Amino acid sequence: MSDTPDSAVHTYTEQHRTAFLDDLASWLRIPSVSAQPEHDGDVRRSAEWLSAKLKETGFPVAEIWDTPGAPAVFAEWPSGDPDAPTVLVYGHHDVQPAAREDGWDTDPFEPVIRDGRMYGRGAADDKGQVFFHTLGVRAHLAATGRTAPAVNLKLLIEGEEESGSPHFRALVEERAARLAADAVIVSDTGMWDENTPTVCTGMRGLAECEIELYGPEQDIHSGSFGGAVPNPATAVARLVAALHDADGRIAIPGFYDGVTELTEAERALFAELPFDEASWLRTARSRSASGEAGYSTLERVWARPTAEVNGIGGGYQGAGSKTIIPSSALVKISFRLVAGQDPDHVQQVVRAWAEARIPAGIRHRITFSPATRPCLTPLDHPALRAVSRAMGRAFGRKILFTREGGSGPAADLQDVLGAPVLFLGISVPSDGWHAPNEKVELDLLFKGVETTAHLWGELAEALR
């Protein structure tokens, strides 16, 4: 257990609360929307603001790393201890588009504090969760009397996460020597809810494909030719129908190769969470749960691979009838992957499965988008235990565990750097990521500050 005095951390954090929020508000006023070219200058201004603030915090190295797209920020603060481990913090400084007419009660880029919450685009996703590290490391130093962190601390804050991180992996590969670390902390995530602090232990990967089928050179009369030539819309329907078996398992040979199965201990931890399926269904705007037999809803969305039809089309879509055999049809399918699955292998088996089911006389094109790998931190990993202890000290209660059903660039850090990825976030579902009136709960934001103040000592001991 680290010797960081918990009360000293809390006191320091409270003493600097107002200045911290003023600084965060200044950053939120910069509309760093990476998806809109007219904000390219704002994204750079955001990177420059953060780089300057990190230097002011005490980081001796703070640099802007250019990419073919938006700039990232890198910072480094060596520990001074010869045997100190190295920890890399990941986050992003770009934000989703936002405008008052989208349904915001106030200007999305003029943050306001109301009822213990700060409202503004990026308050939770992800500027607030990046920025709590600046006060956290200062609280760590103040409480321990150190002049440098207990770990060699690095930050990589990218500028294109909200645009799909198109240049992120290349950046990590190019700068791998500078980014080398014993563990990676991702602060672009959240907790179960306001009253249930949790640590995420993994994210699913993602593989996406579009299958286009072509039959006649043009739409043709179904009376004159129907039943005598292959129909691409029928072929697409048959492909979709063959995706799953009667138990909801994906029926593609080789798809489950390498899957890391849930342990009974993990299933028991998931079951500890206060999950209300009826409430979850209301959020999903759905009437009943469904999926792979033998697994709970949380297990299905966190720890099992999936195949989902995202779009399907072909032939006449207008009012009334048009008796044709369409010349083409298509389906878009996404596959969420779990630990142990290799995206390259999944693409190979999906392609082989689809091509084996395409009838003679139908031409095809199968296109895959760049894949995202899954990542998972074992429950007994010492770095994960350190994160849980640090968070428990800040919140004063037992920390539970979740996974994330979505996908993100964290897996690239794990894959390229060969370091375990840990997730540390304090955002809650009501924060409204990507939605109007995005906010962050201030009490939770400062729990994040205190968690990071405890974390560096905890990791220094755990990773030696």
C-alpha cells in the first residue's frame, strides 16, 4: 500500500478546486471538433493549450506531435527513481460536434456549472477526464513530499478519437520508443453509475465488412426472367439468415477460434452489479433481450463476440410494387470481437464463409474496413489491482468490475507497446456523451483527481 496520506490528497484537491474548474472551463471553450474541417485551427489551439498547461503543471517535456490529420500532445515526467516503472496515460482532446440548435440548454462551448455539474461539450468526453490527471499528479507530489512522480509518467492525448483515430496506430508505431511503458492507463471511459464505482477490464474489438452482390447488368422483369436467373437480393437474404444458428451463435466456421472464455469468477463479478434488465431495455428502446443462449445480457454485450447486420438493401424501395429482379444488393455487417480473437483471421473466415454461399451467376465484392483489436486485462494482474486500490481509497468503498462492449484505440497501445491496458474513468451514463447537454458530475470528477493522486504510488509498488 502506498504511503500517500489520503487526507492530505483530499485537502490539496479541495484547496485547488476553483482554479482547476476555471482552467477546465477555459479548455472547454475551445471547440476542438476534429470531424469538421472548419475547426482544424481550434483542434490545434486545443493541443497548444494543453501542452502549455502540462508544462505549467510541472511536466518537463510537453510536445505537440503532428499527424497527417489533427495533432496529438505528448508529455513526460521522469520519476528520478532508477527502478521506477513507466506508465502511459491515454486520452483525447478532440470533441464531438455540438450546436445550440441540437437541443442544448446553453451554448455547448460556454461551460456552465449548475447543481454540482459542469455542462459543456467535452466536460466528460474526454477533456474533463484528461484534465483531472494534472491536479492529481500535483496532489500526489504535495501529499508525499516528492518532487517528481513515483512512476515515470507519460501522457499521449490524441486529437482524432472522435473521427475514428485514423492516424493513431501509425503514430504509436512511429513513436513506440518514446511511448514505451510498463502499463497504459486509458481515461476515456466511465463507471457503472453515480453510486457504483467500477473499473473496466476490457474492450471488444471490431471488424466491419460490406458485401455487394451483382446479378443482371440491369433491373429486369420478374415475369419474363424470374425463377430462371439468380437474384442478388435473395442471395443477400440467405447470407443474413445463415449468420446465426438457432441458439444465437455465429455460424461461421472458425469464427470462435481463440476466444477467451469467461471464468466463473468473472461471471460472479458481473452478477454483483446492480443490473436492471427492464431499465436497460427501456434505454435500448427494445421490448425483450435476445442473443447467444447460455449467457446473461451483460455477458453478451461485454464478453461474447457478435455479428450484427447494420444495413441491408437492394431492389425497389419505393411505394407500391415494381416487379423486378434487381441488378444488385448489399449488406453491411459488423463483428464485435473479444480477447483471443485475431481480426485478420476473422476477416479470412468471414470471406470464405460468404464466398461459399454466393450462388453461381452472382458476382461479388467483399470489402473490410480497418479492424480494431480487443483488449482485456486479467483480474489478477497487479496493475489492475493497483487501479482498484487507488479508486477504493478515493471513493471509500468496494470497487466492482465491468467491461466495455464498444471498441476503441486502446487496443493499438496494447498491441504495439506490449503493455497491459487499464481503464480509469469517472464518467457515468447520465453524462450524455455525444448528446446535447453533455456534463460531468463535479464530485466524481474530483474523485478522479484523488484516484490518480493515489495511483502513482500504488503502481510504483505493484509493477516493481
